[in-house]
Amino acid sequence: MAMEGGETTCLQSPLIGHQGDSHEFDGGTSGQGCCRREIIEEAKKQLWLAGPLVAVSMLQYCLQVISIMFVGHLGELPLSGASMATSFASVTGFSLLLGIGSALETLCGQAYGAREYHMVGVHTQRAMLTLLVLSIPLAFIWFFTAPILISLGQDRSISTEAGIFNRWMIPSLFAYGLLQCLNRFLQTQNIVFPIMISSGITALSHILVCWLLVFKSGLGSKGAALANTISNWVNVFLLAVYVKFSPVCSKTWTGLSKQALHDIPNFLKLAVPSATMICFEYWTFEMIVLLSGLLPNPKLEASVLSISLNTCWMVYTISVGLGGAISTRVSNELGAKHPQHARLAVWVVIIISISEGVVVGIATILIRHVWGKLYSNEAEVIKYVAKMTPLLALSNFLDGFQCVLSGSDFLL
């Protein structure tokens, strides 16, 4: 496996074992066809991929968390409105785009594993076109966020704040869809460090952008929404420049192709089930925030649940990174016609995810009295968050394990 400048070149074979290796893992018991050395080697490959992918997932999600933190110091109503807005945006936009874009983990991963390098770019362009078109009707839904929430029985003041927030965030819809495609285009080729660097630059600059737009410009919560839009487009621009000019992508990105306009129905046959699976999973969380607006004290409940779920999603990004790594490993191995190596990869990631879940769960409980202070100055909110944290730790462990398994089972 060749390395150039610290990253894996996409001109070589995928990140798999020796293709002539006669050792095939029999997914039964540990003593049949698999030695300790193979397990250790597989764990190294997954951690090499998962480390940067966890960082990418966390850094990209941090944009929303940072924005909510800044808005939280404006008061309870702005925090509630921004929380409701981001939940509505996730339910009606982000989760759908993420789900459809996730189909590239299978399509690009198997094409790369089979050394059909030009098809990696074709699949990516096809997904980009699909997501851009889909973002247009989603933008109209976001434009009418306030009346939709009010018609669902939400508090009028919170709904109005949420509607304003989402209108300022509409351009980020188009950037988010493109970002999902670029992430998977590079990830399935095992090129993960450029994504991590780009996400890191974006997250660091987002802190400054939020501070300027929220506190210095006088825009308030609207500034946080605008900051999300700016940062997402910055990330897209950085990755697009890398894909265009990096020599490691010369075989997989050969320019725009008319072939991307063809076979869209077959792409949707895989993308729609992928989107359905992810949407149902994400909606179960976000609907809790939307339902909190119907409780007797909607400002407090929406604020606390938003902080709790933001914490859940932040921890969940670790599992998302592990899920991305196992998706890449399995799709590469299946594309290279090594199903037994793919099965070994699944067993290894199960062990890693259980260990990670226990460590993170304990750490979450230990910081429960401090975590709420990062989001709010309200004593009532901070105390309420501390009570919720043990439940969040259990939820994170179970949901993270499920995320890793879905990343492999969907491909197998």
C-alpha cells in the first residue's frame, strides 16, 4: 500500500490484506481459520481509518454545537428557538441528505475495491446531482418552518425564532449535500486525513465566525445560522479544491461526466433504503425536541433536551466514525471478492465499539455537573442536564453499538 504525504494514494489497491493471502477468516469460532495476527492487523487498519473519521464526524457536528452554545448565552428563548430550528432542519433536511449520500459508501467502496476507479467519480457526481435537486423542495419547507411548527401546536414565540433561524440557514442545505458526497468519495478510497484537516480548519474558523456574527454584528441567533451556512460552504470549497488538484484522485476524478446523468433510478434503489434507515434512526431523537415544545414549560424543556441530544450526537460521532470505517473496509473487501476478510472486519469492529462505549459512558457520567455550564448560565438548566446525563450514557452505549452494526450489515 503506497503512501504519499501521509495519506493513502487512490492509485493502489484498497486498504485490504494481501490479496494473495490464503488465510480466509471463517466467521464461526475464534479457532477456525483466523489467527491473532490477522485480528491485530485488521484492528490496526480499522483504527487507522476510524481515528480520522471520528475526528471528521465530530468536527463537522461541532459546527452545530458551537452555534447552539453561542446562542445559549443570548437567553432561554433564543436557545429554545435555535434548538427547535436545528431539530426541524435535521428531520426535514439533513438526515435525508445524509441518508441518500450514504449510498456512496457501498457504490464507491465496491467500485474502488474492484479497481473500477472511474466509476467512483461517476457515482459521486450522480449523487451530487440528486442531492442538489432534492435540496430545492427542502428549502421551501425550511422557508415555512414557523407556520409548520405553529400548526403542529408548538409555542408561537419559539416557532417564530425557529423560523427565522432556518431561513438564514437555507443555503447550507446545498452545501451539506455536496459535503456528504465529497466525504464519501474520499473516505471510500481511504483518503481520510485531508477530510480531517479541512474539517478542523472549518471548525476552528467557525468559532471566530460565530463570535463575530452573534455578538459583534448584532445579528444574534440569525448570526449563528449564517455562520453555519458560511462554514459548510468553506468546507465544501476546501475539499473540492483538494479533489480537483490532488494527484491521488487523478484516476477516480476525471472531470464531469455525462455518464452521471444516466442510471439515476438504480442509484435511488440503493439510496432510498439507506435514507429510510438513517431518517428513522435520526427522527426518533429529533422528534423528542419537537415534542418537548408541547410540555408545560416549553422553553426549559426544549433547552434541556436540546443540550442532552446535542451531547448524544456529539458522542454518537465516534460511532459514526467507526461505522464509516467498517463500511469502507467491508465494501472494499467485497469489491475485491474477499467476503471472509469482510466478516473478520465486522467481528473486530464489534469488540472496538463495545470498549469505546464503556469508556465514553463512564466519562459522560463523571462530567455531568459541568457539562450544562457550557451551554447555559441558567442554574435550572444546568441542574436538569446533570439529572439527564446517566440516561444519556446508557443511550449512547446502545445506540452507538447499533450504528456500527448498521454500517456493516447494510453492506453484507
